[in-house]
Amino acid sequence: MTALSTSSNRHRVSCIICAFNEGPRIGAVLAIATVHPLLAEVIVVDDGSTDNTADIVRRFPSAKLITCPVNRGKSAVMAVGIAAAQNELLMLLDADLKGLASEHITALAAPVLSGAANVSLSLRQNSLLLFRAIGLDFVSGERVVRKELLSDALKEIHGLPRFGIEVFMNRLIIERRLSIAVTHWPKVTQARKTEKLGYWAGIRAEWRMIADLLKVTYPLALLSQTCHLFSLRVDHAGHAPFFVRIRSPRDNAA
């Protein structure tokens, strides 16, 4: 990493990680995020966890921990993190990523920092097969956006269903016709709810999340939203058909 390794005053990035009972997983994410040169601050919003999530976060002194006394859902705690962020660019990361490395964060940030796109989204190895086939995961939890996109809508975000934040964010992106870069993360996966909670409890949790999506928009609107997002995709450095190649430090130096 060369020019992108140092954040300027105009391009400082705040990383927001929302977590609920992610003690076994969040440490691996923080080990990468808290030392990355592009991230000026890392904010973890603990959504009323009953495990050792907060204790794990405290092992990383540079991370700012915000603890919510009760579990409120991802949308509400995301609003808390957005309000606390000090910088104009936000990187949103899920707390349960596996295989995350420094180059993945660089690749996610690069299109927005370079001006090639207004927004960037990840496409993980275990995103749904349909999403990987079309090259776009419309509910990706890993994004880089400008704070101004969300800061004026904090009251509305607080009122969203527990897992409605990504669909709501998509609506704002489409309304403003913001260009999107998709960054392929071929070695990164997200822990499934069945892995965290057991099979049947995990299935119920997955269905509750789907129900939240449908509270924000109707099924046909979700299809329309995906098509609109796809139309906003742009080529950028490292782009290849249906995915974006992760740039290495050697590429940046060239």
C-alpha cells in the first residue's frame, strides 16, 4: 500500500462494527481492523451482549466500545455507531467475519478513496450462490459509504426493523444514483446463524431476519432494488467480470 496507506483529512475512515454475542469471533476482526492504516478509528457497538463480547473488545485499546444495555437489533445500534463516528467516510464491517485480512479492507476502501465509486460493497466467498452469480450481494454488511448519506436519517434508522438497515441504505443509494464498486472477497466468509446458535435456533433466526427485510420492502421491490443497484455498478481498478480482483501492494506500487 502506498498512497492509500495514509488517510488525509478529506479521506479519513471510521469503521463501525455492530456486535451481539460475538465473543468467539470479533477478536479476529478487530485484530485486522484496529491496526489497518486506512482506518482512523474503530467503533464497536455492543448490542446488549450476554457473553464476553465487551471483554474481547477491551483487549484492543484503540477500539472505541459503546455498550447498549439492552439488545435493540442491528439497525438501531448502527445508528448509534454512525452518530459517534468522527470522519466523513464509514466502513461497515460485520463482527462475525472469518478469513478477513488487511488486503480485504484495503480493497473495500480503495474504490471510494480513489473516487472511482461513491459506495463499495463486499462479495464474500459464502454469499448466496445467486449473489455470486450476478456479482452483487444486495444485503452485504461490509460497505464503505459517506457518513452524510446516513447521518440525516438517524431517526428513521432507529425506527427500522432489527435487520432492515442494509435494505434502507440501498434505497438511499438508488435515490441518489450513487455509483457502486463491488469488491470480491474470495477467502472471506461470514459465520452462519446455524453455526452460532445451533441448527433449529439458527434457522428461526434466519427467518426472523428475512421477515425484517420484508418489513422494509416487498419481495418484488427487493428484486427491483437489486436490479437498480446492479445498474449502478462501475468498473474500477482491479475489476473483472462478475467480481473485483483484490489489489496487492505490488499492484499499488506499479
